[in-house]
Amino acid sequence: MSVDPSGKFVVSVEGKPVDADVVAIDDGSLSVRIGGRMLDMVVEGEPPELGVVASGYRAYVRVESERLRAAAAAKRSGGGAAEKR
């Protein structure tokens, strides 16, 4: 799952994009519609690594923004900071 520049969640399942809507509930849980199915979720942890409990199952997910994804790519390629001489 990632967040596009407009703030909309972009969700993929097994590498394929799926239509999803996410609504935060006052108690800290989320109501999520994924591909026409509704799920209530409890989220644990801090982004980008989260634990999610839904329908009695726990999964671990990575949530990242385009900015976080770009920063990680720059770090992997060694770009970004100029070398000191």
C-alpha cells in the first residue's frame, strides 16, 4: 500500500492494483473497502512497517509514500549527498 500525491491510498495485492477506500474511525481502527469487500482493521506499529489485524488474521504490511520510496531508491543507488574532498 502506498499513498499518491493527492493523499489517496494505492493498494496492491500480489503485485496487482486493486480499488480501495480507507476511512479512519475515531477509536483508531480503519474501515477499508477493497475490491468491493468491507473490512474493519486494527493497525499496530508506526509507518512504514505496520501490523494489521482484520477478520481474526494478523498481517504485516509496508506503507510508503512516493517521497519515502524516492528517498529509499536514492539511498540504495548512493545518490543524493555530494562527496567531500
